[in-house]
Amino acid sequence: MSEQQRFPSPIPAPAPIGGTILALDAAGHACSAALWRDGGIAARESRSMSHGHAVELLPMIERVMTASGVDLRQLERIAVTVGPGGFTGLRIGLATARGLGLAIGCPVVGLSSFQVAAGAIAELPERFLVALDSRRAEPYAALLGRDLSFLQPPALMTLEEVLTLIREEAIATVIGDGLAALRDSLRGEKAALTLIETATDAAIAAALAADPSRRFDLQPDPLYLRPPDISQPKSPEIKVTQ
């Protein structure tokens, strides 16, 4: 089993594309914004965080727009990751993208976090597994093809379900930030596996949304694969007097 840690640049090789696209990602363990213009990333900012997206995202967008010298009214499209991911960050990213799109009158397109995590890899195999951190022992997992299409619906999977999928589909490459939950289990696999740790980032989302060879038509709605971690309040005790 070979392991690769790839964090050199989260931006795939640029294609000769026009367009002005603002991309946002607040679904994972970071908050990021990026501006794509004239075939490349004009400005980007990212900060690791699990909480505080509501405070950071709008100022981050303002700084990215200022650094790129682009006015919000010049945007042709807004791209946003739709999850799965942290519930609070995911909702904030989507609400911000939809609000900006409505205010300036430009379309908003959604990208799956599975696709964005895989989009950091320049040369993808014919089929591969993406595992994303669910903040539980079980990862979010999805089987994708080289064109970033889903070969099976994504799901929250147990470790045994992930191993079964790898064996049955003869998967040789596993990508994503959910590898921590899988690494010990995968070490016992006889087949050669390549593990590539990546994370979602707005710069990747912007490049994917600008690529004319790919079509992302997801609505900017959250993709939830498990219920939120909340505790229901106890029902108040009702005293009956006679």
C-alpha cells in the first residue's frame, strides 16, 4: 500500500477558459473563497476551522474580491460545495452563495464535496473511492469515475462496508480527508492501494466550475448523509392538579 500526502497546490492545471467565477467552500474543516478569472485563480484565501464560518466567510469574500480587482456585479457564476460536511459550515456557505446570487442576479451552481476533493488530483484512475471525514468513526464514501461522475450513490458507510466496496469493485485508489478512519483497516488489505489525502477547497471548486469539459448541475442545496448531532430537549414535566 502506498501513501501520498498531496497539499502542494489545491488548484488543478488551468484550462484556457474565460469567465469570472466566485467559489465558496465551508463544508469541510476549512473556510475558503476563490475567484477564477481569465483561465486561472486571480485570488484565493483559506483558513482551517471547524466553527466560526459565519464570522469569517463574508470578510474573506470581500478580501478575495478586492485582491482580484473584481466587483461582485461582474461575476458570471457562483460555485459552492454542497456537502456532505459539517452542518453549520455547510448551511452558511450555501446561504451565502444563494444570497449573493440573488442580490447580483447571477446563477449559483453546486458541486459535491466528493468531486471537489478528487478534483485536486491531476491524473485520476478510471474509478476510485473518495472518503470524507464525517466527524465520526464511519466516513462518508462514494465511488467515482475519472470524469467525476458518481458510479454509486454516496453514503455514510461503516468500515466493513468500505472494505467490501473496495474488494468487490477492485478499487486501487482511495482519496480524501477521511483516510484517518480507514488507514488501520486498509493496512490489512492484500491488494495494492494508493491512499491520497486531499481536502476540499474553493480554488478547486472554481477550477472545476470553469472547466467546459465538465458539467456540474447540482442545485445549491445541502447534501446530508446523516442526521445532525443534536440532543432533543426533554419534554417539560406536566403536573396535574386536582
